Amino acid sequence: LTKPSRLETKAAEFADTLSEVLNSTLTVGVRLKAVTVDGKVAFVANGITQRNYDRDQGFKLARERGRCQLHMSVFYALDAEPESSYLRVNTSLVKVATDIEMSRELLHFDYERDKGDGYPEAHMQVCAASDDWDTALNGTGKGVSKLHFPVGGRRFRPALEDVIEFLIVENLVRPHGGAEAWRRKLDKRRDEFRRIQLAAAIREDAEFARKVLAHLKP
């Protein structure tokens, strides 16, 4: 048997971590899968295969009886950071919709590294209608759903945990267990994500980080 590459191993671990976060808060039995292509890029999503790795397959979210059934889809494109063993996200997309085919979308959080069309790398788009927005956007050729709302940039963008928290606190879904259980799970994983982002930010501007640390009291 061929030994898995570091990218394959890290991507599989990432898929397992996201699956565990989902299943401990809003889903049952969801297993995100990691697929590596040409040993250079890995994809993480629900229901993907080695031949079909760019699909957008939704899964059910927990809900109160009688409430609208919501669905989510999650997609990540990853590679290894140059000259290091760190896993790097090139694309992430988290959608929420009212149908499992994800065609009746409510909103999505999107990240695209080095996005080349002038829009922010990390942004949110909401599928909604508003007379006031229609008036404001008159002449632009856009509706509300085409607006790219910036959400923190490359290093401080929302994580999957932030989307889950939004759905819970706005009472759109019913989480597993009490508030302490789901919040503890989200906080733990989110802290890990933010530390990874902080480490990356420090590596990108180590000189500035040294200046900040030099002014801290021992």
C-alpha cells in the first residue's frame, strides 16, 4: 500500500474535525470526506469522490418539530503552505438553504484566496429582497444577493463554527444538548482556528510581531 502523503493525512484530519463539530452541534451522521488530486490539492466536502470532487451536496440540520427544515453544504479546497507543512485553505464555501439540493439558498459565507475580480477574498452573500435596497441599487444591475459583504479578510474571516453559532442564537435550528454543551464545543474549536490564523499572521509580519512583543511587560 502507498503511504498517504502529508497533505492527504492533514486533509483527512481536517475533514474529521469538521464532521465532529457538525455532529456535536447540528447534524447526525454527517461525514465530510477528503479527496486529494495529483498530490497537490485536497478537497473536503459531503459526498465527494475521487472522480467527482467539486460537488455541493447538502445535509439536514437539526430543527424544532413543525419548523422549516434547513440544510447546509460545506466545501473546502486545500493545499500545503509553500516551504512548510501547514495546511492552507484556498477556498471555503458554507451555504445554508431550505432544500437539500441547495438551490433555494438563504446565504453563504465564501472565501477565495487571491480573488481576482476585485471583490473581498472573504465575504458573505444573502439571498433576499428589499424595496429599499432595490432603490439604492437602481442602475447598478445588481440585487441584494449579488452584494459581497466583507467579513474579516484572509486572517480573520468567519469559521464554520461562527456560521453554526449564528444559526443557533438566531433560533433557526435546534442544537444538540444544552447551551453550555454546544457553546463549549464551538469555543474550543474556534479558539484553535483563531490561533492558527494568528500564527499565520505573525509569520507574515514577524518584524511587527517582535515590536509588539518587545513592549509587553514581562
